[in-house]
Amino acid sequence: MFRIRQLALAVAVGAGGTAIAAAAAASAAGDAQDPQATAVIKTAEGATVGSLTVDAENGPARVTIKAQGLPPGYHGLHFHQTGVCDANSKDPATGSPFFSAGPHLDTGGHEHAHHTGDLPDLLINTDGTGTATAVSDRFQVDQLFDADGTSVIIHANADNQSNIPDRYTAPDGQKGPDADTLKAGDSGGRTACGILQKP
Ligand SMILES: [Cu+2]
Ligand SMILES: [Zn+2]
């Protein structure tokens, strides 16, 4: 794949096509030129803190997120079942906004972190910015545009991906991840939400 991109870049430069060369260079850097899905990600207060693209042109979906204005550290990142980002929709159990987005997108009754919409954590740097790209073969772009749509959520805390080794024992004696962990990886409240849209 990389060799093909290098070749495309060389051909474009050889032809003197500045725009084509720039596009090829951007593609090599991981930026989607013609994404099949995009999202603008906002906090419950309405501040825009990120953007997301999904590009599946060359095989498995490449998810790219660029974020700013967020607390430093790791943040859980997932596609959620429903494309509704209602800040006034509160989780009755935790009080988190964006309850309207529903649980993690999943097409097969999986537990976390095997959900269709589970993604690696987003690392936010000390300046509040973060960029991440993940390639996932767990979903097709069409599935993001099902009847109720799909959203992307950035969480308050790190996602432990249900990685609770058996040496950790709950007060009730249960080893490993409990039901809560197997739901969402203990990634906490929903800090920001974006609705997947066709460009
Ligand atoms: Cu989530
Ligand atoms: Zn999940």
C-alpha cells in the first residue's frame, strides 16, 4: 500500500500537477480526501472540540479524529448506536449528558471491548489537542447510516477495554471485569458527541 502511494506521488510530481501531488501527500499522511462519513464533535455546552472522518475507499474503514480544547490524558472513544446528541438527555444512573446516543454501536451481542463501534483511546496532550487514526474492519460505512443513525462519543476517562486481570477481585469475590466494565470500559461520562453524516 505504501509503495503504491509513493508511486502515485512520484507520478503526480512528474506530471507537474501540484494539486494532485498535494492530495497524494495528504493521503499518505492519513487524511481522508473524500471521506464517506464525517462528524463535528461538540460538548454539552455546544463548544466544538473535534472533527472526525471515516474513509473506507481502500478497504477497512480508516477513522481519523482531530480534537482540541479537551482535558489532557486518555479518553474513551466509541461509535454509539443512535445518531442523536442531545445534551439535555441525561443518563438516569450517572447524570451524564448525551444519553440519547444510546449504548456502544454493536451488531452482534458483543461485550465491551468487542463492540462493533469500539475504538482505541484518544490521547489528548497537555495543550488540549489530540489526533488519532484507527483502522477497523468491524463495521461497514453503510452500517453507520442505518435507520437511527450513529454518533461518536468522547468520554471523560480512559477506557480500560475491559482489561481487568483476574488478580483483581471485587468485594463480592468476582474476579475480572464486572457488568459495568463489560458495558463501556469504565470510561465515565460523555464529554462530547458528534453525529455521523454523509459529506
Ligand atoms: Cu462511548
Ligand atoms: Zn464497547
